[in-house]
Amino acid sequence: MEPADPSGTRSDREIFGTWKRCYGLRRMRWRGLAKATAQVHLTAIAYNLKRTMNILAARA
């Protein structure tokens, strides 16, 4: 695994690994490029919302 970036950002590998492990992106739920793209976009939205809530909770 790559060392943590001092700026606090995560590498693409870590993010996609989290998506695969926690959000079920090992398989696509729907067939077709448009639907698979929608699934990835929804996963990104869920990941960012959860991350935002964790950042805001840490500040409080």
C-alpha cells in the first residue's frame, strides 16, 4: 500500500478500493454502459456525502 499523502488527499487506488469493498462495485448491478455509469456516479455521491459528514463531525 502506498504511504499516506501528507496533504491529506487519498490516492485513486484507495478510493476505488473503498468503493469496491464497501459499496459493492465488484459487480455492476445493471447492464449497459449508461446504467453502469449511473451506478458509479451514485456510488461517488454516496462516498462524498459520507466523507463530508465525517469531516464536519471531526470539526465539531
